Amino acid sequence: SRDVEKTLVIERSGDKNKAKKVAVTLGVNEKNIIQQMNNSLYLDVTVVIGKDFNELKPFTEKRK
């Protein structure tokens, strides 16, 4: 998103461990995990890609 500086991992299901796993995989700082419970979405985690996308693990590992 052009309006979001840092990538966010939004925990939706009440299982913060799933959000942490996604954050670690992407290289997102744990402070950028937020909880917004919404069982009607039928998902565990939402990722909002921020302007820092080129600093995420999938991009930095690709450069190696």
C-alpha cells in the first residue's frame, strides 16, 4: 500500500503464533504484528505490504 510505511501482519484468528511465523518468514519486525480479530473473514493472517517491501526477506534473499 502506498499509504503504509512499514509492512504489517494482522492477526485475525486469535492465534498469534501463526502471525509470528508469517512475520519471521517475511522479515517483519514483531512490533508490526497487530491483532484485529475477524472470524467472518475465514482467515488467520492478513499481510499489508508497505513501502518497505524491498527490505523483506523474499526480496533481500533474491539479491544474494
